[in-house]
Amino acid sequence: QRMALSVRSIVRNMRTVSKRINTVKNYRSATTTPSGAILPEPRKTPFGLIGILFAVVPGLLIGANISKKIANFLEENDLFVPSDDDDDDD
């Protein structure tokens, strides 16, 4: 009986999804006004690359610092100690 209930719920969900797919309206991108005129070109962000660098570099540095502190904590409390066998490149 549980199997029948789960099959019914799956079929019911499939019907709901298929109804949603059929009710999707045409999507029009925002490149024209309702009257049909072409919108002006969007403004360009000055110093975009510098802004990305100012976001990514501190994030990497903070993440590396947190990782280093967690690794030190694990090693101090003997939760994870890398073995010397892992460093053999011979």
C-alpha cells in the first residue's frame, strides 16, 4: 500500500510539473521598450577588473589564513598529524 501511495504522489507531481511547463509564457529580453524602441547601451562599470581583484584577493588571503589556523589546531590536538611517509618522493 505504501508503494501505491508513493507511485500516486509521483504521478501527481508529474502532472503538476507538466501543467507548469504548458503555462510558461513567452519571455522577451529587456533590449526593447514596450513600444519597440531599442534601449540604450548599458553603462560600463569603470575599473571593473580592479574591483574584482579587490574582492578575490582578500577572500583568498582570508581563506588561506583560516585554513592554516585550522590545520595548526588539528595538529596541536593530535586530531590529524601528517605522517612522514607521505613526503617520500624517492
